[in-house]
Amino acid sequence: MADDGPQAGRRRGPRPRHTRRQVIEAAVAIADTEGLDAVTIRAVAARLGAGAMSLYSYVPDKQALVYDMVEQVSEELELPAQPSGDWRADLRGLARQQRALLHRHPWLIEALSHRQPLGPATLAYLEFTLAVLEPAGLDAGAVLESMALLNGFVINLVRSELADRDAARTDPALAAEAGERLRLLLESGRYPRFAAALADGGEPGIDLGEHFDRLVDRVLDGLIRPG
């Protein structure tokens, strides 16, 4: 007679040595220090002291692992229990947190995708932003589109910051050389409007981090117009 009790569907064999979260944490640690390309099932297994085949009982492939990694580090965003009532301040605060998260985990820039499954951390973020912008009178679609554009801005800003940092490390003379090249081009007289913009206080290469809040406000001004 078949056993239809609660034990019937239990998987037989030895109990897993690790939790799924431990597997994901090991993958995040590898990505943080070596980059996303270094994350392989074999590398994660080696970090855990496990056999590579045993990890397939936790994740079916690398893409699924990367999705889990993104969801897990997204838990680092500290969302207030309720919006403050100042939507601009709330969104600016979220953008700051996202920037800090990307600097802690630079591999996120490559890993983020519109195909990312919606887990608890991602849904909590979306729920909060919808609540923040509820008084603005925008429909839900406009809010989600606006947040996607703001997220894209933050990602590209951090990408530029990281590229500038890497360039400074590999060739300290690069910035000086670029500045001299720009000076000679402007002295040619072929770019009078840009030269006038610089003379009027414009900056060809601003410190993105120093001006982050101002740049975010410019994006919000263009995206969100409360009704």
C-alpha cells in the first residue's frame, strides 16, 4: 500500500551540508573580490569545501545563482517603514543607498537585468517607491518607468566612477594628458560655445560623487512632475 503521509515526498539521502543562503553568500564573496566572471559552480563549491555536483541541488545553473545573488544583496537597502512625505528626499535617499550598494558590489552593474525575478527584497523596494510617489498623482506605470530610469542613471554614474578610479590607478598621468589635449582643442577656436560654457563656470569632468544629489535632483525634475 502506498504511503500517502507527510513523509512521502521527503527526499532521501544525506542532509545537505550547506544552506542555499550559504551558497549564495559564497558566490557574492567571490564576485566582490574577483568579479562576476570568477563565479562558477566549481569555484563556489571549492570555497565551501564541497563537491561541485552537490551545488546543483541548491541552484540549477550560474544564471539562477546570479539572480539569487542580486536578490540577496538587495536586502542591504534599508527601506523606511513609511515614506516621510517628502518624495524628493525619499528618492534621493534611495539613490544614495543604491550608489553605495553598487560600490560595495561592483559586479551588480553587470548582473542587473530586466529579467531579474521579483523576490521579497525587490518587491519591498517597488512597494516603497510606489508609496513614496502616491501623492504625486502618477499612475503606477509612470512610477515604475520613472524608477527604472532613475536606477539606470545611478548604475551608469557608478560605472563612470569605477572607470575613472581604475584609470587613475593604472595611469596617473592620463587625466593630465586629457586635460592638455582639451586645452589645445579649445584654443583652436573650433568649439566656441563649449569654450564659453567652460568660461562661464561649466566643468568638463565634474566629480560625480561630490555632485550626486544635484544630479539626482536634475533627473527627478525631468521625470516626476507632481499633479
